[in-house]
Amino acid sequence: MAGAGYGISDGAGGFVTKLEGDGDAKIGNSAEDVIQITGSLKVAGGAVFNEGSIAADFRVEGNNSDHMFFIDGTNDRIGIDTASPAALLHISSSTPGVLFRIDHPESGVDNPVFFVTGSSGNSRVGIGTETPDATFAISDNGKVLEVGSAAEGSWLEVNNGVVYLNLGGGTTIAGGTNLGQRFNISPINATYGALGIGKYPGSSVNILEVNSANSDLAGDFFVIKSDGKVGIGTTAPSVALEVDGDFKATEEVVFGTTSTDLGSGTTSTLTPASSIHLLTATSITAGGGGMHIMSLADGTATGQILKVIMNTTTNNQPIMISLSNVLGSYNAIAIENDKTGAAFEFIWNGSKWILMSNNALASVS
């Protein structure tokens, strides 16, 4: 008969055990009833626990843990090896070792993917290693970290020990509004990258800029150009170091010195490569009018200082320094033979040399 079944009555019009004709079964008639299975339990279909949403716990014991798996029915939390989970999922262990592990088996060998190990005061996370030697350790032979987007490429990448910042281009490290853009790394062209402190690097030739927060090209305090020149107070240094403004030295300022051999010919050209030129003239040959003629080349930057000093005798041959590019009515400086120590000091004004001093060991005409 459809719907028929059988059961054991509880003596009060109900059943303590009931098996209905449609396959449903009931064991017990109150929440306090205990069901014990000695042996194995096999469930071939789905199973629902706590269908009535009762604030009751669920516990699975292990061989050495009373709470190997614990569901806190009152607080809706799951604990592993703990009876008082403090979060939605709480893993706790009194034994040091791996707390959480994900493997990717290949060829029968476990490959570590993600590990969480822990002991008192020594909790660590490892990706690609089951023995992390740092609080967070990533181990791989190739690319170990990439942060980015499909549209812009990698923002941060660690590949074979090399750290790449923003391979897609654009600003790599930039402070936001609250930081005032204090530190920035930007590509300035296909060859160079630029570091900016204070604001975005704004020049296409400077690889380092330290500038004010209110302006860029007009407010640079310190720049290094891609050709190695350094500027302080200027955005476009034209020499190795250019300072736009005063500077103070607590010790002696040492200027560069170059030894220049006039050679053995009748003429020569002195190119101001440093602040002081020591002239060696023991092998010169007399030029027109019985003198060796030395021309003075133009300066390289406004304000350049040049001191010319005879460092040897002149082999009994006078020297005439041509002054066609010297400001004033000077035509030449004649250095008599055997005038070791004769010295002249010039400054370049951008178009002409200006004679500042002459130690009177030679004549000026």
C-alpha cells in the first residue's frame, strides 16, 4: 500500500523509530536523543546537518586531538584543532610544524605551492617552499612575483632575481595627493629612466631631479643629466658641475690642474680643459718673428677661470700668447725665455677672456 511503513511507538502516539514507505527514516523524537554507531558509516547520497538551525556544535575527534574539526554552532565558526574558533576559519596547533599546505603533485612528487608554518614566535608563510626562512618567502627559478593588469602590464615584477618596476611604462612609484608626490620613478625616453624627489621628473635629459613641491623645471634644486653633468640650482648644467648661486666651503677648494706640453713646433693652441695649465716648453721651436706663437682657445662656460703658468724654461725661445679672443686692447702676451713662473689669470665671460692678473714676469701689449 502506497505510503505504508513501520516503526517503533513511543507509547504516546508517536514513534521513536520510523521507516516510511517513501524511504524517509526517523530515529529519536527529541533533540536530546543520542545515536551511536559502532563501526563504519557509509552515506551514498547527500547529507544535511542541523536542518533546524539549532545552536548546537559539531565535533570530530582525531587520534591525538579532541577537536580535530569543530563547528561552533552558536557563533557560526569552524575550528581546526581548537574548540574556540575566533574567526570564520581558525586553525590552531600546539605542535610546531606546517599548519596549512597546498601541493601540486607532478610525476608522483609533491611540489610545494603554499605553506603556513608556525611555532611560538616563529610563524612563517612559504610559496614554493616548505621551509620558508623568512616571515614571507617565495621560492622559484624564474618569475616569482608579478603585480599588474592586462591593460598596463606589470607594475611590479621579480624575475630571476631582478626587480622590475612598471614594465608597461608611465609613472612607477608616485606619492598620492596626501604625500605631495615626494618620490617618483618615471621613464623619460626609450633609453633613460628618471628618479624624481619632490615632483615628477619633467626633463627629457635628467635622470635625477630634486625639486620643489610647487614647480618642476623652474624649481629644480639638484639634477643629474643623462650625460653625467650635475647641476645645483640649474636644470641644464653645461659642465661637470654647475652651481647657479653662491657656495660655501669649510676647507680649501682644489681646482683641476693640467700639464700642457707645447711640443716642438712653431705654433700651438691651448685648450682650457681645467682651471690651471702648467706649460712645459723645453722643446719648442721659434716661430714667426723669432717666437713660438700659442693661441688661446675659447672657454667652455661663462665664469670659467683659467690660470696659465710657465712650469719650465723655454729653451731660450720666447713665447707669444695670441689674445685675439681677449676683451680689451690686448693683442698678445710675450713671455721672455727662461721666465719660469710667469703666470696669467683669465675669466671667460661667454664670448671673450678677461685678463684678471699678470705677475709682471712678462709683457702685455
